[in-house]
Amino acid sequence: MSKRHADPEDLPEAKAVLGGASRHQATENEMGEFEDAWEDEFEEENVVEEPVDQDGEGMDVDEPMQEDQDDDDEDAQDLKMYLPGQPLEEGEVLEADPSVYVMLHNMDVRLPFLSFDILNDNLGDERKNFPATAYVAAGTSVPGVRDNEVVVMKMSNMQKTQQEDEDEDDDDALDEDPVLEHRSVAHNGCVNRVRVMPQSGKHLAATWSETGKVYVYDLDPFVSSLDVPGTPLPKNYKPLAMHQHGRHEGYAMDWSPLDAGKLLTGDNAGLIYHTTITPQGVLQTENAAFREHKSSVEDIQWSPSERTVFASCSADQTIKIWDMRSKKKSAVSIHASQSDVNVMTWNRKAGYLLASGHDDGSFSVWDLRTFKSGGGVSPVASFKWHHAPITSIEWHHTEESILAVSGDDDQLTLWDLSVEPDTEEEGRIAANGVEVPPQLLFVHQGQNQIKELHWHKQIPGCVLSTSNTGFNIFKTISV
């Protein structure tokens, strides 16, 4: 699948409309942007003067009330629920339904980000109060330009945007703008992927460059600079560099969740290397590669429970389970799709579940207990809702049945796989014959070419996503 962004001159200039939940006819003076759907609007009221009844029989108030009712009916008919795949009529635009988002913020960016990751912070876990704050590390992705950047961002003062009752004051839903602060450091080449070491105490970020090199950045000074004004930044900072992949660029990358400093990287030549960062800050990469894939390695996931086990997926349509002690041959290999296997995610709560997203728009859930080499293995669940290649997939960190998926069809979907389908009806038939799977919780739209998503580990239910048209950070009523 193509992972590159378009050239800067080809990128859309206008901001996208977020979260296509309903559609309506755009008027001549209407803005085609989603800027502040929750801002109170006051319109001048039409004063209806009634003739005085000289006979004293009283006023007839039914007629103006009927006119108001007709106006309300027309407005209700003008708004229609939109399902992905339905064509928009001329003059129709998508609008988000603010009632289904607890929080929804859009951030425009100067340059597009192909990949990002969330930085751990010291603000506490299970945060549910507003305003919210998030720290993010991202990489710019302008192909062919050497002077790209790794950007460390602090997004703060993100208020609750849902207004459940306009007549009541909601302290968590204040009309204040979020604050974005950032620091950047030079990166040689387009940033294909960014991954932050998950262990707390040190903000190490690894990047895949289009030049074929893997870099490791110490982001601690940049995070400190965002938190403490006046903190000096390092001058002429140079990251650690890994050269084992040669000129072969790649996208697959993952840090071990169990052992700090252990990194796996996979390239487009089908090779996977294991690197360890010592406490002294030295990169030690094993010379021998894991080699069995017949095409590019698209994604890598360490096991959440076994230190020497990891999984890889490839454009050769396979998923392989590896034991670190054997580089020449994988422990298990299955044919997972009739198209490229683009991404995958290992369930942190139910360690036997693995989900994979494919180039044909489908995604599957696998039970690792059924894996066996040489035999046919079927997924425990498979869905074909998206209409374009799957670009990102991630299990929720605490809810083992919740899965987030994004595709190149400009959709980000949330799923609850614990919902069992009705034996008499596979899905819910909606407008225009579109069948909605019962496991589908939410469809988020409004971004163009969504590249990556992540759940925020410390803010339950909060999702961040990057696309050609910027960042979204949101929390829905569904999760």
C-alpha cells in the first residue's frame, strides 16, 4: 500500500469538516468548515404583530405556532443521517453531531505527519476531568526533502465540547480555545514512523527515515522545555543512528513493553533487526537479521506477556510469530489475507488475541491458540466495512473487546467485538440498504487520508489521529 503523503502543493488547503454524522444543503453564505459547532448563535427574532380583537373574544395564537412548527419540521427534514459510502448530492456538506462527542478538537499543521506516538506524562492515569492535556511526538513527512522534523507537542486546555443541556452551566464545557505548544528538532529525511518507548521515566523516540536509517531521539529536554519556561534546549542535537538496514527504508517498528530499551525494526527488504539501547545510551544491534518474509515487513508487535516473542506482518500476506532465540525460521507462519497485511495490534489484556488490517479494506481478529504452521487457520472474526486499505489498528489498553480502526477511505471506526450478532439478522439494515454490523460502535469522519491512530493510555476513551488535514483528538459517548 502507498504510505506516502502527497507533495505539499497537492495537499488540500481547506480544513475538513469533522465527523460526518449528518448532511444538509449548504447555503450561499455558509462556511464549509467545522470551526466551532458548539458556539452559541443568537439570531434576531421575528416579531409577529397580531391585530387587536375589537370584540374582545381573545387572540388566535395557533397560526404563528403552526408556522414555527413547520419551520422545525423543515429543519428536521433537511438534516439526514449519513453513512459512509453514500454519495453526497450537489451542495451537500457533512457536519458532526456534537451530541455524540464528549470532546472533539481539530489541529491544523504546517506540514503533514505520517506517524506519531503519545508521550507518557506525570499528570496521572485514568484522567476523566477537563480540561485535558496530551503530549505527542510526531514526524513530518515531506518526501524528497532532507530537512524534516521531529516535533514534540503539548496540547493543553482541551475543554469538554459536549453540551448536554444549554440551560445548565457545565463547568467542564467552557468556551475556551485549546493551547498548542511545540518544540522541534531536525530529522534527516521523511519520517516514515515514530514510536516512543513505553516505559516511564525516559522519553526515547525511535524513527524510521526514508533514507534507510533508524534514529533514536532523547526527547526529555524538549518535554521539559514545554513544562518549564526557560529550560535550555540542546544545540546542534544529533540522535543515535542505526545503519544495519543499509539503503532499505521501512515502516515496521516496536519497543518491547517488558524490557526497556529493546527495539525491533523491519524494512522493505523483508529483514528484521533487534537493537538494544544500553543505560549508557549506546545502540547495540545484532548483526544477524530475522529473515523469512518474501516482501516488505509492514508492522511488528512485541508480545505483551512473553519477553522473547514477537509478531510480524508483511506484504507477502502472512503473519509470523517469532522466538527471539531463532532468527532463521519463525515459530509459526499463517497466510492471513489475499492482500497485503498492512498493520496489526496485539491485545494487552487478552494476550491470545491479535488483530490485523489488510490492503483490501478488511480486518481480522485471530486467536493465537489456534495458530499452527502448515495448517489452515481461520480468524475468529473478520469485517469488511472500510472501502480502502486499512492504515492503522489498535486495541484499547484496558477494554479487551474494544478496537479502533482507520482506513484510506477517510473513516476511523470504533468496534466492540464482545457484541454477538443476532442469529436471525447479521447486521442492522440502514438507509439505502447499507448494512451496519452490530459490533460497530462509532464512525468518525472529516479527516482526509487518515494515516495513524492511537488510544491515549492515561485518558480513557480518548483517541488521537493524524491525516493529511491535521490532527484530531476526541472522546466519544460510545467508549
